[in-house]
Amino acid sequence: MLAETTLTDGERPRGVAGRSDRAASGRLGRIGLGRLKPRSLRGRLLLGVLAVTAAGLLTADLVGVMALSSYLDKRTDQQIVDALATSMAHIGADGRIQGKGPTDDLCSDMVIDAAGTVVQRLGNVTDVPIPDVSRLRELAATSAPTTINGNRPFRVAVGALPGGQFVMVSQVLTWSYATVYQLVAIEAVVTLLALALAAVLSLRFSRYLMRPVDQMTDTAGLIADGELSHRVEVDGSPTEVARLGTSLNQMLGRIEHSFAERQLAEERLRRFIADASHELRTPLTSVTGYAQLVRRGALTDLDQLADAMRRVEGEAKRMSALVDELLLLARLDQGRPLTQAPVDLVELALGAVANARAAAPGRTVRMVAEPGPHVVRGDTVRLHQVLTNLLGNVHAHTPPGTAAELRLSRVGGHEVIDVIDDGPGIPPEQHERVFERFFRGDSSRARSSGSTHENTGLGLSIVSAIASAHGGGASVHPSGRGAWLRVVLPAAGPLAPAEDEKADSRRLPSQL
């Protein structure tokens, strides 16, 4: 049978007790340091200044006290040695000092016989302790001053006389000690006053120094409340704080820009979804209506039924085209990589112009290409869609028979595609919006085209998205007549030096 044992506090295993004690002491140490360590930067700065000031003052006080004490000791020793030499020089034939001796209350001259008895005392000091004879012989052998203590501390020097007598000169050290003590008191007062002054100046200086940081804190608080337009004032700030403020302002600018871009993207997404829903609702409503007519048997005539089916097929094709365009824009927005291959813009332009002429035989469509190659790197299908949409925009928004022109030119390191028509043009206030999705221009411009094709408002937005995916861009160029749409794409490679200078010197006309 096993016996049960219980360990008392005094019988705990040593290792466990050691670990628990160390853990407890560590926690106590962290708690103590946490209470003593100020949390604010201003408090830490004040504590650091006071610590450095106190260390400097205490060092200066200690050095001053030690220097003064050393100086007073050397001065006293020199006075005693000089007095001893003078007294021994004035010893008469009777073995006594000839003269009056010291007149102050700090010094005394004595003649001591071989038995240690004072036979002559000069001066007003009477409480000088007399060492024994052996000690007197030791002091006389060295003639070096030494300190002896009685009721008061004395500094003494002993000289030997014939016949076994001694001359002892003494000086009270009370005055020297009092001088040192007074210096200590003065230094203590000065140190306390200096620390108090340092604390006041440190507080004022820390407020001045921390003012930019406080402004940054206030600005950060305002920004946290949603006011992203605030910035940190860096004028007049120290270099380090100014650099921090400049970096913070740059960061805030990027954050504000990011928030603005996100809000704009969300707004565009909401508008895009609403417009897409509206565009899809119309053909779906038509298809649903015709389907209900067929189901109810309202279309008994074969011609009516065929017309309804034709209209349903047209609406379905329109929805399919709209969905394809939306999917293309979604892919471009996601940044999916496009095919990268050399593309001859002249060949693409010839095909697009031929298609435009076939679609509208009564419309004059010209093509003008500057001499030289016009090659870019990109996706042939998408770039052909750019040219097709640009010419399709002319077909959809200009009256029948309106002439149009497609130009290819090289400016610097870019290929420029211009499509100019002689139609009613684009109002200046719409120049920035024609490339937005589902945006439809002036209704008079659409009516004047006479086209039966209903515009979805995605053609030019696809042009802009494809151009951006190829590293270029699309814009509306000012024109004196009609609309002038421009697409700029990076050229496939650098020109020869002579051709490069020629290209830089070329300038396209700003107006037709």
C-alpha cells in the first residue's frame, strides 16, 4: 500500500520554487519599471533632460568639493611645515622658542621634553592631543604633517631637538572642514535650483518641440473622423519633423486619392450595373411580350407570327452583342493579358475602311497614311475592333452621306489614329464623357444619322479600354468641323535617327 505524502511550503521542490520565485520577481520588476517609466514622449524627454542635468551637476559638485578639499589640505600642510621651520629656527639656548608665537585661535607651537611633557606652549589653542613619545619620534623622523583627532581634528608636524625634546606645530582643521561643508551646502542649493530651472525650461521646450507632433496627432484624429483633406503644417518645423510631416502628407494624399478612386469606381460600378440592367430590360421585355402573344394565340396570321419571330431574334442578337461587349470590358478591367504580336495598322485600316464603305455605300470614307511603316505590338482582333468602332461611331452619329477620314501618322515614339467626320460634331462639354460606358451623346447628333441601329453606348468605351490595355489612350481632339477622335498607341520599335528627327519635326494640324 502506497503512503500518501503532502508537501508543505517549506518542502516544495527546489526547482519549482526557484522558477515561481523568478517569475514573480520578473513580474514585479516589470510592474515597477512600468510605473516608473513615463508613457508620453514629453515625459520621457523631461526625465531624460533631468537625468542628464543631474548627472552633470553631481559630477561638477563632486569634482569641486574634491578640488577644494585638496587645495585646503595642501595649504594647511604648507603652513604647518613653514611654521615648524620657523619655530625650530628660533629655539634658544634654554631649549625654548624665542618669540610670541601664533596669535590666532587655530595654531599653536609646543616644546615637549623627552618624557612627553609640554614644557612650552605658544598660542591660544590648548586642547591639542599630545601623542606618546614613540609616536613623536616617528613623526619627527618624517617631518610630514599628519592628522590627529581629539575634541577637534588637528593637523600637526613634529621636529626633533637636541636632548630628546620635540617641537610640535598644530593647526585646527575645523575651518577647512567648515569651508568644504559650506561649499557642499551651496552646491546642493544650486543643484536643486538648476534642476528646477531645467525642468521648467524642458517643459516649455518640449511643448515647442512637440508642437508639430501634436499637430500631426490632431490631423490624424481629423482624418480618422473622415476629413481626408487635412494636411500637416511643415513650415518652420525642424528638419526631421518636416521630413516626417512631408512623408505623412504624401501618404495622406495617396490615401485621399485612393478613397476618391474607390468612391468613383463604386459610383461607376453602380451606374454601370444600372445602365446594363436598363439596356437588358428593354429587349427582355420585348421578347417576353412577343412570347406571351404567341402563347395566347393572338398572332394567328403567319406574316404577323414571322414578324414577331424576326423581332425576337433581333432582340436576342442585340442582347448577345451587349453581353459580349460587357464581357470584353470586364476582361479589360481585370487586366487580363492580350496577345502581343506585331500588327500592321495600315492593313487593319484598309480592311476597316472597306467594311465601312460596304456598310454605307453612299458615304465617302477616305484613308490617309503617312509614308513609312505603322507597326504596333498588340492584339490584332482588338485593334481591328478599335478601328471598326471608330468608323461605326461615324456611321451611327452622322447623317447619311457624311464624309469621313481615317488617318495614320507617326509622332515621336507613338502611332496616332485619327478619325474625322463632317457631321454635327461633339459639344465641348461632352469631350470628357464620350468614352464613358453607356453614355449617349447629343440626341440631335443621333437623330441626324438616320440609322435604324440603336446605340448601346459601349463602342467608344471599348475603344478607350483597348487603347489603355495597349499602353495608349483615346481622346476627343478639338476640331473646327465634325468630330475628331484620336487614339494613340506605342510604336513597335524605335525609329532610325534620321526618321526620328523627321518624326519629331512633324506636327498634326489642330483644326481641319
